[in-house]
Amino acid sequence: MWYIVLVAAIVTVAKAQVFGALGCPTVKPQASFDLQKYLGDWYEIYKFKANFENGQKCAHANYLLKDDGHIRVNNSGKTADGKMVQALGDLYMPDSTKPSSLKVKFASAAPYGNYVVIDTDYTNYTLIYSCTSILGISHFEFAWILGRQRTMDQALVDRLFAELKSYNVNVGHFMKEDQTGC
């Protein structure tokens, strides 16, 4: 009986996330990273499916330095009925020798998850990847392309897709975020 419940739970969670076989792909974090330049407003352009963002449009993130050196992440979006929703998170750099390999969480009881900045120019775009291995036999992953504006040139999007694909990440999971009527 417990086996059926476990399988049902896994299937339910899998429909709301992006899962893959084996462990996480190895991605290369951006070599140098300036957290001060990264702060401020970012708009979600593309994302992997994430149950915590279902049904939202106009997704926006604001990164603000806190007194303790951590970053307050204020994610917001608009539901289908036009209601604004918000999630506050905590982002930090656990290892200064790997400045673009960050950790983030959005609930006090939740563990920190990976937040890897693969590529950013700070003024136009950022490519973020997060992956958690499940016993080395599976993994779930998230990816985002954020921009400083609500739109992004398709040539830049294509370059970022190619960059992530070069790490054997299936970019077919990307979904375009609706940034109209915001």
C-alpha cells in the first residue's frame, strides 16, 4: 500500500517540476561575479516549469542587500484573476571562491537550494540554473532567463539556450513568461 502512495506522490510532484534521469548535469558557473552589480530588478523572460509559479504572469524579482550580507529576494507575479502575489526569499554566497554559486530559499523551514549564475552581463540578462540530485538516480531542475527589461532580443535568448544546452540541459523545458499587461 505505501508503495502506491509513494508512486502517486512522485507522479504528482513530477508533473509540477522538471525531472531528469541520473544526477545533475555539470554546469560552469560564471568565473567572476559582482554581487553589487547583480542587485536590483529583474524580469522573468523564460523559465522551467515550477509549481510555485503556476498560473502567474508578469514575474519580477528584486534583489536587495541586507545588513547581514545576505540578499533579500522579493519575487512577485500576477495570478490569472489579476491578484498580485509575492514570495520573499534569502540568497547568499556560501563560498567567496565560487561567487556565482549561490544558495536560496523561500521558506524558513526549507533547506537552501542551488542558484548558479551561469552567465550575466548585469545590465541586460542573467542565466540561472538550479539542480538537486535525488540519490544520483534522478534529479529535479529549474532554469531561468531574466532580463532588466520585460522583453529580450531573440538572438540573445538563442545564445543563452545554446549555452545551457552545451551542458546537456534540455532547453526544451523552457517556457516563455507572459510579460504583457503588467
